[in-house]
Amino acid sequence: MSRRLVLLGAAGLAVAIAVAGATYASAASSSSGRAPQVAAVAAAPATFAHPGVLVSQAQLDFMRGKVQAGAQPWKAAYDQMMGSKYASLTRTPKPRATVECGSYSNPNNGCTDEREDAIAAYTLSLAWFVTRDSRYAAKAIAIMDAWSTTIKDHTNSNAPLQTGWAGSSWPRAAEIIRYTYGNWPNQARFATMLRTVYLPKVIGGSSSNGNWELSMLEAAIGISVFLEDRASWDKAMAKFRARVPAYIYLATDGAYPKGIGSIDTKSEIIGYWQGQATFADGIAQETCRDFTHTGYGISAISHIAETTRIQGQDTYPEIADRLRHALGFHSKYQLGENVPGWLCGGKLNLGLGPVTEVAFNALHNRMGIAMTNTQRLTEQSRPAGSNNLFVAWETLTHADNPA
């Protein structure tokens, strides 16, 4: 067994210092009470940090220490994970050459199997890290090997989104196994799978609802880290920086949200925002569709920001104001606040999901931003489980994690 943590090179460190300096300077000069927005645009890391997709070595170490000490909420979150179907050592992967997913996964030819096998690989990699029981690492590897030797394509209308969901979980698992376990003879074949089957489907983004593109970009960023593909990282990050302000509104944007692609007129934007014509800080492009899909978008934004932070190119300062308003806005209604008539006709479809831990920890605990509603929702929802798509066990990995 081998453990390796690849640290940022000098160039990456210089970028990180420059961004941090800009952040602190902006914070010091801000009297508005809003988190500073930094317009820094950096190229991909000169050297990638590993494990470095959503969770870092230091975060994993913190998590393991809390579980071993029986501390809460981590122990309860760990027990929840270990009691789930995803941690089973008897799991049989169900790979197929072509995964066909139509709208809302109808038809569902391998869609659920692929997503859940990917989550299982990630779950088992976390179980390995905490227990140091090699059976969990071996099972995670068996699942990844089964898919890498089989899958060739994703088809039908939901293919890009399906690829994004599964492609977000695979590199999280692969990073942990490769850099904390190491005994993985077929990891090159797995890398080829990510490069040839997943990356081409997600790297171009999507003109569909924002949660699609954000999930696809999360997959592209995670895959770029595992492959150490700087060009793909840069392409995905450019799309991310355009998509976030087109997904979450701030009053500083003007009377209407920012457009995306060819959607740039008043009527087009209102139509794209589900017919919503009145806007307030934190409302999202899919708020009036439902909170579940909005939660997907918010979660993907958080995951990407967390990965950029681990890689020394922290985008939280750029998006903090939008992200904290989005979390607060949706949390208060998820908690039961009355819905005003101007918002979605006075009716909301709730169900935000287990999506607040990563961003709450980053914005509130690390950056010191007050987030009353988000804190209340996060704490009362612990331990956060899985949405069975691409979100899993974030109380365990990110609750109050200072690393």
C-alpha cells in the first residue's frame, strides 16, 4: 500500500497567494456586509493536489479522527453511511456497454445502476479510509474495474446529465483509492474510460437548465484533476464562471438576471427562469421549477468551488455572495417561511435535498459569513445522506471540517 500527497508547485502556490491577497484586500475595503467578489481568473494548477476532488487528504484525516473518537455528528454520519446499501461488501456491479437514459431516466437502461455503482465506489473508498480494511478498497476497485472494462457510451436525451452525475462520483472514489491505497493495477484503464467515455460528453456544457451544465462541469473538473488535464480544467472553469451568475441572481446584476448563451433578452430570460419576472438576491434559475433541481445546481456549484480550493485556485471568494444568498433564500422557505405572492405565483415545490454542508462549511466556518437560515437547516438535517444521484455523506466529509 502507498500513500502520496502531491503538493502544489511554485506556480500554483503563486496563483493561490495572489488570489488570497486580492480576497483579503477586497474584504478589508468592504463595508457593505457582503462577502467580497474577486474577479481573478487563473489557469489550471501547475501541479494538481491529490487526493483532490471534493475531499483533500487533510479533510479525510479530520473525518477519520472524528469518527475514531466517536465525536458527533461525524460518528452518526459514518454509521448512516456504513448502514447504507452503498457500503455493502457483497455488492455486484451492473456495468453495461451502453447506458441509455431518456427524460427523467425513461427509458432507464443502466441509468440507476451506473449512478449507484459510482456512489458505491465513493462510499467504499471512504469506508476504506476510515477503517483501513482493504476489503472496502478492493470492492471499490472491483466496481470501477467492472465499468472501465465495459462501458462505451451514454445515449438518449438525458445522456449528458447522466454522464455528469456518474462522472462526478467516479473521480472522487478514484482519487481516494489511487492516492491513499494505491494497489490498483487497472487504474490506467479507468483513466481511459474517464477520458474517452465521460469527458467528451460533459466538457462542452449544455444550454439546458442550469443544473444540467453545472453537474456536467462538476464531472469535467473532477475528471480533469484525476487525469491532470490542464486544458480540460481551463475549458470547464471558463464555462463555470459564466454559468454561476446566470444561475443565481444578485440585485447588482440589474433588473434582470444575466443571460447565458443566446438567452439574453428580457423575455427570453424570464422564460428561462420559469416565468419569474421579479427577482431578489439568491433566487435561482430553477427556483420556480422546484427546489430539488435547484439543489442539484447549488450542490454542483459548491462541489466545484471546494475542488478549486483544494487545488489552490479557490473560487469561493468569487461566488461567495451569490452562493450564500442562494443557500439562505432557499433554506428559509424549506424551513417553512410563508411564500410571498411575487415568488413563483406564491407556490413553491420544496425538497432542497442534502446539499448544504459543503458550502455552509466553506462560507460560514472558513470565511466567517453569518448564515442563520442555512445553519438551522443544515444542523437539523444532519446527518446528510445521499440523493442517490451524485450527492453523498457530506456531513461526514465536510461538517465543521477546518482543513
